[in-house]
Amino acid sequence: MKLNIANPATGAQKKIDIDDENRLQLFMDRRIAEELPGDSLGDEFKGYVFKITGGNDSDGFPMRQGVLVNRRVKLLLRRGMPCYKALRKGERRRKAVRGCIVGPDIASLSLTIVKRGEADLPGLTDVKVPRRLGPKRVGKICKMFNLSKDDDVRDYVVRRKVVTKNKNKITKKPKIQRLITPAVLQRRKQIKKKVERRKKRSYEKRKEYFDRLTKRAQQAKGSRKAASEAVNNKGKGNKQQQQQSGGDNKKKGKGRGGKKGGRR
């Protein structure tokens, strides 16, 4: 089995081939992200603590965190999942991946040094590999150089010298992310004013709409009141007419009765 050991403190990496199965029993049935001592690997690893970060089986299938088996399985993967790179949006594919438990079919295992031991490991702890690229984000640059608000971040960007194909020596630097410039402040101010104008316009439209509703309700109320008054007046007029016609009929009846009585 091949062991790819990385030291985050120095940035160095080293590959070790171990063929002795007794020394490899330390990793059997262990999971990804488990920490284990390296004393059984040899005297040079005494006191070291390693962490399993991944691995590949003999056919090149990678180990996947969360698959709690020590064999190969097929999973339906989509964009954003490990062990799969989607070619287009919404694509899903069933891919073969290796479980996160170490087994005898593992060909290479990736480890990181969590705790340093007594002796130095040649090529890992005695060598310091400089970082090729520096941070790009403003916050990380300020954290790296312990900058204050008065310092200009652009003066502390990590630059590197590069020789082009034409043998020209140039200096490269990254584009700073999340940098606050006068253009950014002006754009933010414009966006803020735009939002305020939109809110004001929306408020005016809403107020106009509710005023219109109130006016319409008042008009409807006035028309209903006028209609009810008209109906009441019409009813009173009909009642008066009926009373007048009834009175006239009574008078006519009385006159006819008197004539009849006289004749008798």
C-alpha cells in the first residue's frame, strides 16, 4: 500500500511504500477522518498522529465520505457531490465509488500529520515548501499581515516573478476580491437610492389605490343611501295615494247610502 503523507505546517508531501501487512493492520477497518497513532509503522514514526483524508482502491475508484462500507458501490450522483463532475446543469449519473472504510483492496491512502513526533521525517518536517500563491480576499490579506483600517491592502498583495516563453521576466499578482473602492461605494449609493425611490413609488401607488377604494366605497354608500331614500319616498307616496283613494271611496259610499235611505 502506498501512503501519501502531507504536513500542513510545512506544505510538504511524501509518498511511502509499505508491503508489510503487519504494519498495515493499523489502518484496516478505519474510516475517513479518523485519527490514529503511527507507532506501529516504525520507530521513525514514534509519537506521530495521522488523520485519514482519503484513498483509492486498486482500480482507481476513490473513497467517499459517508458511504459506510468497505467495498465498491454505485450511487446516483449530481452536481456538487464529491467524486463526480457534472458536464451540464441538472445532469445525474450513477457512478461507482469506494466506501469510506479502509479494506485490503485499498492501493493508496492519503494521510495528514495532526501531531508531530519525536524525530524529524526527512522530506516532511525538515523541509518548508513556500506557498506559491498568496491570499486574494481582502479579509484574508489583512489577517495574514495583521493590517489595520488605515493600511492599503493593495501594497501587501503577494507578487511572484514569472519567466514567459519569450524569456521575459514579469511580475504577477492576483486580483483582490471584495476590495472597497470609490466605484464600489458609488455603486452601493446608487443602488440604495434606487431602492428608496422604488419604495417611495410603491408607497405612493399603494396610497393612491386605497384612496381610490375609499372614494369608491363612499360613492357606493351614497348611491345606496339615495336609492333607499328614493324607495322610501316612493313607498310613502304610494301609501298616501292609497289612503286618499280609500277616503274617496268611503265618501262615495256614504253618499250612495244616504240616497238609498231617502228613497226608502
